[in-house]
Amino acid sequence: MLSPETILQGRYRIIRQLGQGGMGAVYEALDQRLDTTVALKETLFAEERLRKQFEREARLLARLHHQALPRVSDHFSEGDGQFLVMQYVAGDDLSAMLAERNGPFPQQEVLRWADQLCDALDYLHTQDPEIIHRDIKPQNLKLTARGQIVLLDFTHQRQTAGRAQPRRRSGKRTAGSLTSGQQSRAAGKRSCCRRVE
Ligand SMILES: Nc1ncnc2c1ncn2[C@@H]1O[C@H](COP(=O)(O)OP(=O)(O)O)[C@@H](O)[C@H]1O
Ligand SMILES: [Mg+2]
């Protein structure tokens, strides 16, 4: 674990740890060059093959631009870890928000979040190669102060030999914790979601 004030790459100063997973941790850090807060996702790898895979993923994520996805600006290796530098998304995750409430979220709000999420999935699924997130769950969704849903955690993503054009899917394919059918039902019959069925 990296302690606060640790400086990586002579540029990123660790502020605090945000989370801890099996393969590493996520930190809030200050990018001293640009004077902005970033999130550093650390992954600890022993194998060269996995390091290469991480590098490919970082390059792929850096190409993505969507308001419901964190922007990736850099990646590097230091010590035993590989680091992905991302836009820091302030706010709570939906799991923490749900735990604080006494009841479910208002339906209208959930439908709005589902629309935003489906648009992000449509964007991912129409990349070439196609990107399947495979771990959509409340813990990996954050809500910003402006009411924008952001999908985090591409650890389990898969890239498939993609076709660049959007198309309809069979209901059999799964995308993380939700099947594509569940994703569609979650968002009702809204047009943006029909494209990711
Ligand atoms: N870009 C980010 N901005 C702010 N917090 C983040 C960011 N990425 C991850 N986190 C936080 O770090 C924690 C773990 O991140 P995650 O990517 O889901 O890793 P894990 O693989 O450990 O589940 C979560 O609490 C999440 O909210
Ligand atoms: Mg996660």
C-alpha cells in the first residue's frame, strides 16, 4: 500500500487510498504538473504477459471519450505496480448511496441513470474491437454532483473481434453482472437501450 505524500513518476502525489481490490488499490492523487486531482489504479503483476495486457488495455481505454466513462490520461510502471491514471470522479457509488437510504431510489431517477448507462454501453459495444465491460454493478457506478452516472472498473473487460457498426444482439450474451436482457429491462423500452439488446 502506498502512503499519503508518496510521489510517483515525479508527478503524482498520493493523497489517500480510495479502494482495495485483490490485484491492487485505487488512490486519489494530485497531478502536480497539471494541478488536478486524478485517480490512480494500481495493479500488481508478476507476469510479463499480464503487464503487456495491462498496457494494451490502458491504450484502449485512453481512446475512449464518453461522459459516462472516466477519461484515462496516462499509464506507467513503478515498483511492483502498473498504474492507470484516470479522471477523478467525485461523489458516492450507487451501492454506498443505497446503503444510506431507507428505501429504493425514485424510479424516474433510475430511468435517467439507465439511459446514461445504456448510451455508454452502446458506445463501448460499437468500438472496434467491441468492449464488453462484464462487471456492471452498483459498486462500479458513481453519481456526480451534476447527476451524471459514471461507469468505473474495467478490470474484467473483454475485447472481441469487433465490427464497427451497431447491431442487435442475441439475449444470450452477458455484460458483467447484468445480462443484456436485464440491462434492457432496467431501462424499459427506451430507444437508446434497444441498440444494446
Ligand atoms: N476514476 C475514479 N474516480 C474516483 N474513484 C474511483 C475511480 N476509480 C475507482 N474509484 C474508487 O475506487 C474503488 C475501487 O475501484 P475499482 O476500479 O472498482 O476497483 P476494484 O477492482 O478494486 O473493484 C471504488 O470505491 C471506486 O469508487
Ligand atoms: Mg470495482
